[in-house]
Amino acid sequence: MAEEWAKLSHCKRRQVGALIVKDKMIISDGYNGTPTGFENPCEDDEGYTKWYVLHAEANAIAKVSGSTQSTNGATLYITLSPCRECSKLIFQSGIKRIVYSKKYKDQSGIDFLLKSGVEVDFIEI
């Protein structure tokens, strides 16, 4: 399902989808893109990603913060391994497991999650 969610992204360089699941229910979802109310294109005229584009997992975590749900003990399914910054958000939000299907070039986010005790699973699709 995260792969399907990634298709909603307007980013040309890379489309990423994320789902947060707790007690066998999807409690949040997200994909990489600009903040609500901004223009949809993620890249500028030169093809570079705009600095304010949000990553899929950050969008999913931000979205659940406006609900009555808690991410404590949840699982994050994401199409691309998280970056360093998003790994901090994942850990701090209480997510206990991540499952990803593609490896990002910088694996320091994964290293941080493993060091922090978050269960990490790679499932190649």
C-alpha cells in the first residue's frame, strides 16, 4: 500500500510513500511533497528539490499528531529508508518498528534507529 501512496507525490526525482500502522489499523499516511497550501511541484526550475518539501514519514507523523491516535509502539511502512532527520522523528514519536523496501544512499538514519532499539526490516519488492 505504501507503494501506491507514493504515486500521489508530485515529486519528479523520487516518489516516496509511508503508512503508520498500529493494532492492525492504518492510523496515518503520507507521501513526500510540499506543505498544505503550497504549490504541488517539488522541484524548482533548475530541477533541485525545494528546501521545504516534506519527506513521506515526516508527513505521516505530522498528520497523526492532529488526531487522537498515538504512534507509541506503531510500525512505519515506507518505500525508502529514512534519512537522518526523519530517523530522529521516528524514534522520538515512539514508533518501534520500520519496514522499508528501497535503500537510500545514506544509511546513517538506519544505523541511528538500530542503535536506538527500533526494529528495522528491509523487504525488497
